[in-house]
Amino acid sequence: MSSKSVIYQYKVTLSHVRPPVWRRIQVPADFTLHRMAAVLVTVMGWSGGHLHQFRVDGEYFGLPSEEFGDDMDVNDERKTRLKEIWGLGIKRFVFEYDFGDGWEHVVEYEGVVEPQKETKYPCCIKGARHCPPEDCGGPHGYADFLKAISDPQHPEHKSMREWIGRDFDPDEFDLEELSGLARGAEYTEKMWKARV
């Protein structure tokens, strides 16, 4: 990537989860929404195995699929770049992941940053809290999950601990784990390409 590439900074916050789960990322302005989707899935900690879409100023962007249904007008996310959205003055949009669980992320533009020669973009520079486990039932299911795993007397404590299969600290966030964000996003994008 050229050192003259324009880099946008965004704050990504998972909606309807308290305390907030969020990430601050820096992404090349010429990324398509498709590449941005792979970055968002990876930086939040999702597997990428579910459908997703963007809501941008009343329009929907995603990967055209029969699963969206005939009555939904979805623009191809592979044909729209972040700089085009910014050029329209849109500084806030929504990324939805896993339509069954209904995870909604607010993506807020924070500005242009000077690219650093030693930094591989995209990158995550800050964040807070662990991403909820996939398939836990969305924000309400996640709240129930947290109650169950934090209380050994809860009737579902044992089954939830077995289901998650590991310790789960909702306050944990490890920036070092995201040092390979660019590689992780590329992997997710290749996985989606194989399915289309």
C-alpha cells in the first residue's frame, strides 16, 4: 500500500449491549464495503459464517443472495467504496451481522489519519470488552448468557459453561490478538468468495 493512501478512522460500537463493546479501527478509504465487512467481522470477533448487510442512508448493501428474498433491494457491497460514502457526507452507518441473532453495529467516521509507514492497514488501535459468543441469541440472549455464567447457582450455569467450552470474561479485550487484523480480514473475504 502506498504511503500516500488515505486512511479513515472509525469507531464501531455493538448496539443494545451494555456496557458497550466497541473497537476503533483505521481502514484505507478505497476499501469496498465488502472488504469493510470482513474487517468488521474480524475486529469484533465474529466467525463470518452468517449473512450480513450494511444500512447506509436508507439503502441496503450486501452480497446479492437468494437468502435476502426477492422483495429486498440490496446493492452489491463489492461495488461501493468507503470514500464514495464519505463523499456523500455520510459519516455514520449500520452494519448488521447474523440476521437470526440480529447483531447491529454503529460505524461512526472519526476522521482522516496520517498513514504510518510501519503500520499494516487495516488495523485496530483501541477497543473495549469481549465480543459476545456467536449464536447466543442476540443482545437479549447475551444478557441471559452473562447472568447464567456469572452465577454458579443459576439453573443454566452448568449448561452455558459447557456450551461456551472455555472461560468467558465479558470485560476482556486484547489488542494484541488483533495485530493480525489484515490477515484475518483477508481470510474472511476469501471464505465468502468461495460461497458466492
